[in-house]
Amino acid sequence: MPLGSRTVQSVDRAIGLLRVLAEAEAELSLAELSLRCGLERPTAWRLLWTLESNGLVEKAESSQGYRVAHGWLGLCQDRAFESLVRLAHPVLEDLATDHGVTASLVRVQPLALQYVDQVDSAVFGSPRWAGSVSFHASSPGKAVLACLPDPEWRALVGTRLEKLTDTTITSTEALEQELTTVREHGYAVCRGEDVTYSNGASAVIRVGGRPLAAIDLWGPDRRVPTSRLDELGRAAVAGANKVETALA
């Protein structure tokens, strides 16, 4: 019996909608989804309503278009992330050795960032970061914000940006300009903005077009001066690409 004859048509169609949304670079309207999936609008709407009710799809307030929601990750998030950590660890080891820095993996959660793995170089060791990581004052945070739609990153950081050091960005206008630069370069940098003596550069690891984690290459300013940040940013991008390829 052919495989297609044993599948449930409505499930096939729902998965098709999710795939199209996951691969899209922006929210898609009901009309666009219907056209791309070859479905009648009432059928597409019923499927979207069901997916939205289960937290797998959400409607953007700004465009009224649909996008994949964080909820879909909850179905297999922990196990999927365990695989990500295992695949990323040797990449972190190579980056730490080749560039003489601390290489870390940062997990993206709905409202927070968390360091989950760290490899130190033979040159120096860095303290383990405990607790959440700032979105607006760290390189992994800014790298993640730059991947999100405008309303989403603004909602994450709020209207008041806490000043952690003398170089912390404290206005949303300045942060918006910084995120534009991050998108142009493909990586974010931190010049002592969360911890006075520490600099770093980060790039995100995307799954389905959404930031799932970030690679952060960092260290004390005596080892990682600001003059090295572009070099480390490009290395972080290369490392993130390797992990994304391994995940595919």
C-alpha cells in the first residue's frame, strides 16, 4: 500500500502549513497561506485556528499575519536541545582553541537567555555565568533581538533599559540602531556593556527561522580587546552555521 494512502489528510495539511510558516521570512496572511499550500481559505482557516488553539501558531498584532509560535518547541524542546548541546560542544571546543577565548552556548527561552555550556581556552579560564543574561547589554542578547520582529524585541526589552556599566545602551533608539548594525554584519558585539571588564561577540543558531541558541565568544578585555570583536564575530557566525548544518 503506498505510504500516502495511509496518512491522515488533515494532519498532512496541518504539517504543510507549519512547514510553510517555518520557512517564511515574515508573517503570512490567510490568503498567502491558502495559495502556497493549495488549500481553500475555509480549510486553511480551520487548520490555522486549530494550530493556534494548541499554541503552535500565533497571529502577529502588527500585520495580522500568521507565524510559528514558540509553543511548537514545547512538544520536544528539552530532547531537541540536548541534541543541540551535544552537536555544538565540539564546535565550541574548536572556537575556544583556535581563537584563545571562552566559547559558550546560550539557550534562548521565551523571556530569558541562559548559558548552558562553556569551553575555556588553554590561555585563560572564565567564571561560569549564573542566572539569566541581559538582552540589551550582552552580545548574545543583541544577536537574538536582531532576529525578532520589531514589536517582539521591543516587548522583550521594555521601555526602560537598565544601565549595568558606563557603556550600556540605555535608550531604545540607540538599541534600534545597534540592531540594524547586527543584522548587516550577522553578529553582535559587547564592549563591556554587561560586565565592565568583559568583551565578546555572538551569532545565533536558527531553527525554522527562529533563534534557538547563540554562540558567544568572550573573555576579559586584556585578552579580548575591542579590536578583536569583528574577527570573533565572523568566527561565531561560522560556528553557528556549522551547528545549523549539523541540525538539518
